[in-house]
Amino acid sequence: SHRILDSQPYVEPQNLPQTMRKSKSKLSTFLAEQPGPAVAPAPTPAPTGIFEMDSNCPTHIQEGFLDVSEAPGPGESYDMMPRLQVTCIDGELIVNTNSVPHYNFIPMTPNDLVERDEEWRVPLEPSIDSNGPTNIGYTGSVVLGYMGFTNTGLYIFGPTEAANPPNQAYGDPVYNNILDDCGGHTAFAYHNHYLNIRCFNPNGLTANPGTDPQPEIIHYSIILGFGPDGFPILGPDEYANNDGVSTVRPESSYQLISGQNPQMHVWDAYEYVEQNNPDIYLDECNGHSHENPHGYEYHYHATEDFPYIYGCIKGSPTQLGGN
């Protein structure tokens, strides 16, 4: 037979032998001294970019540059993040950068993405060169390399590639489809031949700004970068004569020559045709002069069509790429 035990609460007998009491005490002490569950270490913070803005810079400069420290950077495969430091001293806008994009890097050429530390200086109050514009390819030798910088600290190049590959020698990188969604690719450093406003507005600090959803906002007269002469590069839309009401999208005045192909020697494929309405049609440098909210005598525009940013340099460039 089985005996059913009463389910009364257990009460420790008071007449336990002393040795049993000591054993139980030791067990309690042992259990109390055992370590608890292991605490997982705090996750390593994700690396962030660096952004520093000089409070002495004019308001339009402070508002024009984007805080790249808020962006995700080129991706987990790259041990680097963008760095952008902006100062204004003795009439100069000074930009220090490591030339790293704030968005996912998509290889479009055989060249690796590398950090390249640069310091660029342009005048805060630029002026139109009285000797005329500086050629970058239309009226003389093709100029390659540095032609200003974006509002995120990236190189800007002209609308021309170099001699390689031979079947695209000095051709149009937009036409040849060798740029990423933001208009850039790598050579000795990452650079932009084209400026997609989706990548260089305050809502563009995302991993894939060319395709990520953004608010349906038209950014009028937004600064996307600066030329090597200090004049700003504005986005594709602006207020006509700074009236805050009438809007316009200026257009390039360059036209493709009949029978020409911009795959190679792009400057031979286009010609500048002066138009009658300077508020809409841009000059040979892809810019124009009119009253604007930033106070500059002149500004360039990023356009959908060739030459995309510059056709020439209107002011005196402080430095410029080589022929």
C-alpha cells in the first residue's frame, strides 16, 4: 500500500543534530556566494562621422553644409566614416575633409574607396573674373580633377572623364552610365561629376538617398556646393529674382551637335548656344547673375543636362585640376 502524505507546509524540526544545522548553513552561504547570470557586455557603439562648423561663418554657410555625423557612411564593408570641418577666417571659407561619401558606396570603377585628407580654400566674397571665365574644356585643353566641393565635403569634377577606358576617352560620365545614384564614382578619391539634389539636401543623410523615400519638398535656391572660385552651386530650382513667389528651373544652354556622340571627347559633341532669357537659360559657365537669398553676385546651377555643374569657371579659381 501507499501512504498519502499530508500537504501541510514544511516546518523545520527544532531538534536537528548540530552537524545537520551547520551543513545547511554552509549550503546557504555557498549558494549566496555563487555568481548570478553573466551580464552581456554593452554593444560597441557604431562609428560616426565628424562634423564641425565654425560659428563665425555667415548664416548661409552654416545652413548650407550638411551634418555628415548624422549619416550612415559608406557601409559596413568600409572602415571609414565621413569627416567635414568648416571654418571661416580672414575672408576665406576653409573646408577640411577626408573625401568619404555619407551614403552607401557602390563601386562603379575599378578604383577602391579610400580616405583622402584635403583642405580647400575659397573666398567668402568671390567676384567675377574681369579677364573672363577660366576654360575647363570647351575653348581649350580639357581640365581634369578638382573643381570645388559639395556641401558634404566631396570633390567636384567637371563633365569629363580621363583617357581611360580608350573607348570612352574624355567622354561624358553621365552618358556612359558610370556614376552612382548620387552622381559620383572613384578615381584617386571619390568625386561627383553630377549632383543629385536627393543626396545633398537635409533629408538626404540616409544610406541610399538616391532611392530612399523623402518628403515631397522642392528645395528652392538650396546650396549644394561651391565652385573653386567660391561661387555657390545651387540646386535645380530657385525663386525668380528672389521674390519668394515666382519659381523657375534654369536650363543649360549647351546643345548636342547633330551627328555627334558624347561617349568620347564630350566637349567636341556639344556647343554653347546663347539664349535670350538669362533668367531661364544659363550662360556658358552654367550659371547666371540675379538677386538671390545668399547675396552672391553670381551662382552656378546643378542641371539635368550637360554640363551638369560647370561649363567654365566664372570667378578666379583658387586652385584647379590639371590638363
